[in-house]
Amino acid sequence: MKCNRCGIENGDSNKFCTNCGNILVNEYKPYKIICESCGAENEPGYKYCFLCGELLKTSEITDNLTTDNNIHNNYKNEKSRLLAELESLKKAENKLLKESEKIDWAAFEKAKQSFKKIVKDHNGLINNSIKLNWIRIIKEKSGVILKISQLDELIKEAMTQNGGNK
């Protein structure tokens, strides 16, 4: 199939030109109108199904070029969006890698053990203000930022190691 933009010959099954990306229109294979009643493929321009006589919904018909251009434009837009998202994810990954290099994991383990000791000393009864204070302490000492839910997991872990006393 010859491209009407650049003139390059493309394969018959190609929807886009391999040289310029233009939509290829195959004049010999227009879209068929599918009958909702019997499923028969009707030629463009038919108002009634040739097989069962049912009125065809011609409002659903779009010409080849418009449909393929929409597909191509949607593809290009989605591709651009995904490439931008990938670039954003790469930047975020690089930022996280740089931040993880600043983390003092030994200090984190030490702060975690200190927190577990306090949990055991208070028999697991740690309120949110204490948790928030420990989040601040752990961040200052090690660079690790924890969520309250992660501290709750440490409390469960500490209490399990303590024989389950609550």
C-alpha cells in the first residue's frame, strides 16, 4: 500500500507508514457495518441488513481515515504521557537513591531497639504523641522516616518477643 504523504510503498496490512507515520487508507477494504440482530457484515451505505432485513445503526459508522487518525493520535498521546511518567519515575528513583545513601542504618537499628525497649517497659501502651516523638527521633538519628503504622508493627514485634504480655 502506497503512502499518500511520502509515497513510500508499505505492506498491505500496515495501518501506519513505516517511513513517516502517516495513516494508511486502504481504499479496497472499507469498514463493514455489523448487524446487531444477526451479526452479518454489511457493506457501507446499506440501511438494512442484507441477511435479516433489520435496520442497521449507521450512526456508528465512521470512515477509515477518521477512525485510524483518532487511533494514531490516541497512541501518540498515550506514548507521550507514558514517556513523561517514566522520566518522572526515573527522577524519583534517583532522588530516593541519593536519599538512601544518607541513611545511617546502624543508627536506625539502634533507635529501633531503643524504641522496642520502651515499648516493653510500658507494656505496649504507647500513645500517638510518643509515637510521633519517636518518628522524629529516628529521623534525626538515622535519616529514616517511618509512619505510625510502621511503629505499630514494631510494637507488635516487641510485644511478641516479650512473650505476648500486654
